[in-house]
Amino acid sequence: MTAEAERAHSLTDLLRTNAEPLVDKWVDAAGALLRGRSTRAELERDFQEFFAALLPLAGHDGRDISGPEFGDLRSLLDEYSRARVRAGFTPTETASSLFSLKRVVFDLTETSDDPQVYRQQMAFSGLLDALGLLTFEFYASARDEIIREQSEQLLELTTPVVKIWEGVLAVPLVGTLDSARTQVVMEKLLEALVETGSEHAIIDITGVFAVDTQVAQHLLKTVVAARLMGAECIVSGIRPQIAQTIVALGIEFGDIVTKASLADALRHALRREGVDVVRSQAV
């Protein structure tokens, strides 16, 4: 400990006096935990900024960190946690990087016999514990948000609306059809109907695993929504097993046109468009 540090009368004085070596040791400790997965330059940048925001609050006991004075710290922890989620770090690795400062500070103050410094050391420990828990919360929130974004992107990719002929759109569905996915299908289909001015839409369920009452209701809602836009919907891909299930469940498709295959549905739509379609003959 330096002579200037020995004359200090509070933990804040000690931290301010030894700021540079403290951050260096903190970077070393966190770097060892992360095993080289984050560069020293990255850690120095993050920790220097965090230390500067933490220093004025070093005497706080961490019992309530919701006040405006903690605004900068909360923002830094939120940004830090989000970056760690996207980089693939675990919540333990993320929070441990913060907790490693505690040992560095304890090593600094272990030779001090000032009761005031000791009391503030205990309060500082509580503060870091509270900030560490907050880091866990930010991490979990950021991870949930990223998962939600990825799920939405996946839904977009798995529910394409394809223009297969002038005035004819097709929506090939594969996998499980639930409420969230049906909403995406409906929105994308209606948007495409407006953009292209198409009057026919084929909803192909050849790749749908199973059709139950809920799936049927989702399909019906999509058809009704398209009709309100002035478009006729054709449901294709009604395989024998699916047809038997629909009959057994007593599901009524009413006047909705259904076809066994996408080719049959396209042929029907083209004829409605006035296109003369000739069935090809096998050679």
C-alpha cells in the first residue's frame, strides 16, 4: 500500500488513490475466470468505465440500488450483460467478472486497522453482491429478449408467401401450426395480397404434421381474413390421413375449396383466373 493510501481515512479514498492498480488486478482476475475469451483491452475498457461510475457510491451498502444515483451503473451493467449474452458467456461468467473486484479490494484493505475502513469494506461487499444479482437479472432479460427475437425471425423464415403466378400466392406450411405462427401467416399473407393485388391464395399444409381442432380453427381464421381482403383461399395438401382426422373430429370447412395437392390447387386457381390449363400426360 502506498504512503498516500495509508493516510486515507475512508474506503473511497483508498479506491480513488489506487484506482489504476486496482483496475489492472481486476482485469487480471476476471481474465483468468474467462480463460482468454475476452481480450484484456475489452476488459480494461469495460472495467475502467464501471469503476469510475462505482467510485462515488463505494460507501453504499447495496440495500437499495433503485435510486437515480445508480442510473449510470445500472445502464453499464445492462449493456455489459447484453454484450455477454450475445458473445455466448454464461450468467455465472458474467456475474463472476463483477464479483472478482471484491477480492481485489479486500486484498487492498487487509492491512488497514481503521474501523471505518472495515465497516465500509463490509458495506462495499454488500453493494457488489446487489450489483451482481442485478447483473443476473439483466442477463436473463437480455437472453429472453434475444430468444424472442430469434423465434420471430425463425417464424418469418418458415412461413414464406410465394407468388407462383400472376394473381396467385402460395403459403407452404411445414411443421406445427400454433397461434403465434398462424398470426405471422395471416399478417404476411394479407400484406402480400395488398402488395400484389392477388385474388387467389393457396395455403398448402402438405408438410403440417397433424391437423386437430385448434389447427383447423387457425386455418379458418386465416381464410376468413383473406376473404375480407377480397381473395379466395384454397387449402391444399389434404392427405388421406389428414382427411380422416378432419372427418373424425367433425371439423367443417364449409365452402372453403380444398385440394389434395399443391398442383391441383394451382390448377384450380389458374382456371379461376381464366388461364387455360391442360393436364400433362405421362410419357
